[in-house]
Amino acid sequence: MRKSRLMAGVMAGIIVASTAACSSGSGGDDGLTFMFRGGPDEKAAYEAAIAKFTEETGVEVKMIVTDADQYATKLQAAVSGNNVPDVFYVEQATLQSYVGSGVLMDITDQVEEQGVDLDNIWEYGVDSYRFDGTLQGTPDGRLYGLPKDVGPFAFGYNKTMLEAAGIPLPDKDVPLTWDEFVAISKQLTTDTDGDGAVDQWGTGLNVQWNLQSMVWSNGGDWTNEDRTEVTVDTPEFAEALQAFADLTNVEGVTPSASDAATLDTYQRWMAGEIGFFPVGPWDVSVYNDLEFDYDLIPWPSLGGEESATWIGSLGIGVSATTSDAENAVKLATYLSTDPDAQQTLVDANIQVPNLKDMAQEWAAAPDAEPANRQEFLDIVEDYGRAMPAAFTYGAEWYDELWVNIQPVLDGKTTAADYLAETQPKMQTLLDESNANAEQAAAGS
């Protein structure tokens, strides 16, 4: 799951394949096509895994790889041109539309016939690709894909920086309170070379990917439980957004927009200039080669003692028009659930194992990097949540929150005023989303 600039930093040099190469249900004698997105590490891992699949089954597989930013556009072009690959990555937020338009195959029965032990795969991952015709993510829905991965979004800290500052390392099991987090961040924010300009920062969070933790730990949310009402115009949500903006404008512990324009916070973290920063499993292959030690801790809690963050996921789906459904489903289940295939992907440091028993061994490994890999599993098993738009029919309603948020981040507009103005716009778009979902369900 590569969704942001955090994930895009390692994409240089990858092969971008034209969707014209996709075949419409190629299957059969020509083999299968598998379309995915990823960088060099992911591409190399899939090459190795698929080579073994071909060796075991005799089925040739042509890989079509694109980068994160282009994948959705390339896949949609393939769908529009009736050139759907046999097997392909599917995002949570597009599942319902692809089910409704007949792009994705219902693979429930085929997966059962293959004897796949779904109980040994993270429930969140499996349920993300279930759909009962009304709600996505429910355990009773039909399967329209299997998880490529689960992506717990963890919180990291620069261990080397804290040790150099004489700051006790955070407890790996107990989240920092917000006041504790801000206090440490203030200690870390400094002018290290004495030129009068801050060049080391306590933190450097991105509102689109980090506000979720603050809102949830403060008792707020984006919608009600059945995803019909937007709920951002609340004191809990406003307090969280205001606290996020205050990290820059009041506390002074994170680079401003102008500072970030010079060098963004991802690059500053990579350069060892930031104390606290998010870490996803997809980051580990790069972060393990940095020139400082880092580790994982629970996300700071804004409203109390409970930590919160999100879990992402990508799925692997099968085209409803493939001419070789049997082998296409075999390939999808192999990539998602086969221990050897999982080991190949895990060894590339690009994901948490899908298999629970393998994940426990992986987290407990004495040479684990980062050392507290268990935090990834705690998020999946305990306190992680789906992103707000993961299971709605499209994300336009959710995206609306970010469109005009900059004045809040710059301290020119209060969070409460902005949310009061924005909630009705979001509600209109969510109503449209739900109406579209109903129409799609009626037509499928």
C-alpha cells in the first residue's frame, strides 16, 4: 500500500508498463497477466515468487508493473479498454465499484475449494475484500479478492537523536500522552549548528496521513457507524485538528509550510533531522539502511491512554473476464497465502506477513529491524482501524476535508470554523456516494 509521498520516495527507476500490454482475460496458452504497483524491491520479490509459481504449476505469468501514482489511472484505462489483466491489485475504496461494474470475480467458492486456511490470515485483510451487496468489510460478505498485505501505520522515533539529547527512550508498550510527546519534541527542536536557524525538529507529521490517530484517540471520527452521516464538526474532531496545527504555530516543533517547501519532512526524517515520524512496513527496506537507529512505539494519545492509528491494505483480485479462472484464482491465492511466496515478500522488507503464525515468528526474530516489529502486529490485532473512506463507494467525500485545509495549518483559520463550513460539503458528497452504491448494487 503505497499511498503518499512517504511511499513514493523509493519509486525512482521502476519499470512503467503500458496498459496496452494487458490482455483481456489472456489466460490459457498465453499464460496469465498480473498487474501491480511497486518499486524495485517489490518487483524483484514478485519475480522470484512468480518464478516458483510457474515452476510448480507450469503457468506462465507476465508481470505488468507501474508506479504508485500511475497505477489507478493505468488500471482504469485497462478496464475501459476491455483489457483487464487476469490478476491485479485492487484498492479497498474501488472494490464496490468494480464489483458493481462486473470487473471483479467472486472468488469465494474457488478459494474454499483450494482449502485456504482463512483463519490463519489477518481478519482485517480478508474482510477488506468481502462485500455483501450493501456493506464492505463485513465477515459475512462474499470474497472479491484476497489481501496482498495489511499495512499497519506505526509511529517511529529516531533512537540515536533521543540518546544524544539524553532523553529516556519511550516505553514500547505505553503510548506517550500528548503533553509528553510535545515536551520531548520541544527538547529535540533546536539549532544544532549555531547559525540561528532550526535544523532539527521534534516531529514532521502530514495532516492527510496523521490526523486520523489524533482524532480517534480523542474520541472523534469521520462518520457514524453505518457510514451515512459525516461527523467532523464536533468538539473532539476540532480539538484534534487544532492540536495538529498548533504543533507548528504554537509549539514550534514541526517545520512550517515554507520550511517543508525547502526540504519536505520525509527527506528531513531520512537525513536524521526529525525525532518522531510515521513508519509503514513498506518503508522498512529503506529505513533500515539509514545512518541512525530507529524503532517503533505506540502513537501518542491526544485524549487519554488509548493509542489509535490506521491499517491500510491492498488486495489481489481476479478479472471476471479471465479465460483461465482456475489458474488466475490459484495465482491470487498463491501470492496472498502461500508460505514460500509470503517469505519472499517479507524477506524484501516490504510487508508484514499475511499469515498469522509466520508474522509472530517474524516479529519475535532476535535480529528484527526495527527491533519492536511487534508494534506492527499490535496495530493489526488491537488498535488499528480502517481509513475513513476505505469501505465507502469512492473517497470524494473524504478528500473534501483536505481541499481547503491549509489556512488552518497556517494558523489563519480555526479548526472549529473550518469544520463547520466543510462538514455540509462532505455530507453532500457522502450522500452521493451512498446513492451510487445503491444504484450499483441494484444493477449488479
